[in-house]
Amino acid sequence: MNLPALRGHNDALVLELLRGAGPAGLGRTELAGRTGLTPQAVSKITARLGADGLVAEAGRAASTGGKPRTLLRLVPDVRHAVGVHLDRDALRAVRVDLAGRVVAESGGPLDFAAGPEAAVEAVVRAAARVGAHSGPPLVGVGVAAPGPLDHRAGVMGRVTGFPSWKGFPLKGVLEGRLGLPVVLDKDTNAGAAAAAGAWLRATWPEAGADAGADAGAAAAAAAGRGAADVGPGVGVGAAAVGDVLVGGAPRTCVYLHVGTGLGAGLWLGGGVYRGARSAAGEFGHQVLLLDGPPCRCGARGCVEVLCLEAVARGDLPAAARIVGEAAANLVALLDVDRVLLGGRVVAAAPDVFVAGVGAVLAARALDPARPVVALAGAGVAEGAAEMALAPLFGRG
């Protein structure tokens, strides 16, 4: 038995539950019940996490006749992560705390066609701008880029229209430059992670509102004095470990990104579904019109070329209907709970896309319990940061 690995897994279970509980926190009894660990094991884990400054007291629960239970909470501002979205013509970077709340961001133009070396320099500069050397330590950097790519190896694939990127080891190069762990994934997968986890940011107050309490709790823990009580705030109870997302997020969802291209991120079975070769989610290259206009992928009549042609001629309702037809295919295949929309084209006319996609899904529904269509609650850069945080909470 690998005891260090088991200890890390159990620590992550506890941290994930406390993250989902928000500032209100949870008692050790609840943590034991939801993780299946013994109360003694939970006490050891929370003591260890408290010594690292990751967990602090959140006050005491109302008494039910005995001694009031001590509640514990995550200390969000003790560690941060950076997320970077590399788009074909722009870059956006964010720094988030452990609750996923954005505490700094930066953005600017990017010429993806200029090649990998130029993009690496842009990422390094952006990470430095949001990284705040005087701030909490960074656990890592998440980078979201156009696919295809190999998530596990951290190597770029043959991005349509950008042949110079094929085979570039972006993850390894950035780890060497930044000196931090780097997670590389497709922009649509990062969008799915952000959209599926957007509920979490509503669980916590705005970043900075509890920074003083967090800093005090972390300092007290590090000094071995324990943490001062903190008001319970507004929390959301966590669901059982193993649920798709702790706290009541949809069990399955698809994130559809409409920007300089079209793609999908799939949140299935408790996490992003990438497929055996990191190739899942090539939503934009399903053929809707046989012998239609040529697409840059080499096929004809793809969703992407049809949608972007409608966008180019200013017919956003038609673009929304095209996305809706393709989304209906995906819903029929996967039976998802929610279809979430994002990307700059959607952001320019959100009501048009939500209504247009929703109308097509309603017309083609095979089941009266059709999925909810809504805007994604966060951007791709936030999702990239969420992926950098994932190992700390036991998610890959």
C-alpha cells in the first residue's frame, strides 16, 4: 500500500468538501460521514491541513444539547493558481485563489500564426503580470489552447490553419520557463471545467472580502496557535464525495465555444471527458450540409464553416440555429443535463444564442425533460486555472 499517496488522496477529499461548503464550513463529523474516513483520521488530516494554513476554524455550529461543534473551512487565499487562454488572436490570463475567484487578470492581442516561440514569450509575460511575486505561492499554471493536442504528453497537435504548432511540447517548455507545474488542455475542455464549476464562485463572497480573515487564520495556524473564529457567511452544503461536482452542479453538461472557431467541452462522469487520444469535443467539424462550403479542416459543410459564414454576414440568429442543430445531435447522443454557451461570438449577442439554441433543442427533443440552455458562468482562462488547482482537490 502506498501510504503517502493514500494520505494525499484523503487530504484532497477533505479539501474538496471544504471548498464546496464555502465560508460556512463543515464539522469533523460531517467530513467523516461524507468521506467514509474514521473521525480519528479526519482529525489527523485537518490538523495537518491546518498546520499548512489550508484549513482554519469557521466558528461553531448551533448547539443541539451538547458541546457546540467546531466548524472548519478552506482558507482560499493561502495558495493561488494562474490560468491562461491562448486564442488564435488574443491572450487572457487570470490569477485565482483556491475558491476559483479571480484576483488579477491581464489580456492583449496574440498572433497564434507567429508560432510557438512567440506564444511562449507572451504566456511568460502574462503569467508574470498576474503572478504577483509578493502574493501567495502558486500551485501551478493552466494553459488552454486550440486543439487538437495531447493533454497527457503536453504536446500540441496539428491545429487547423497553424501547421508550425504540430508536435510542439508546450507544457514542457513552459514548465522550464516558469518553474511551476503546467497543465495543458484544449480551450473547450477548460471552458467545460469553468462552466461546470461556476456554482462554486457563488458559494464564496467576492475575492478580497475575506482576505483579512484568511491571512489571519493562515498566520495563526503557521504559528501553532490555532485560528480565530470567523463568521459563518453564506455556504452551500457539499454533496457526497464521488458526485459529479460537490455542491449540486449538473451531473453532465456540454460547453459550446463559439469564437474564432467552434468546439465543445464535455463534462461527463465527474470530470472533463477527453477521450483516449485527447480528441473528444471536435464539435465544429461534424458535417451538417453534404457538399457544403469547404471548411479549413478539409471537409465540406462543417458546423464551423456554416456558423462562421453566418456570423460574417451579420446573421446571428442563423448562426445560433446552426449551433442549435449541431447541439441537438450532441444532446441526442449523450443525454446531457445542460448545454452551456460561451466564447466571444456568444458574448456579443447572448440572448440571441440562448434563445436560438434553445428553440432548436425544444423542436428536436425526443424527451420532454430536455436540457437547460444557459450562458457559461466563467471564461476559458478561469477554467485553465481550475485545471491547475484540480490536483490539490483530487481531480485530474
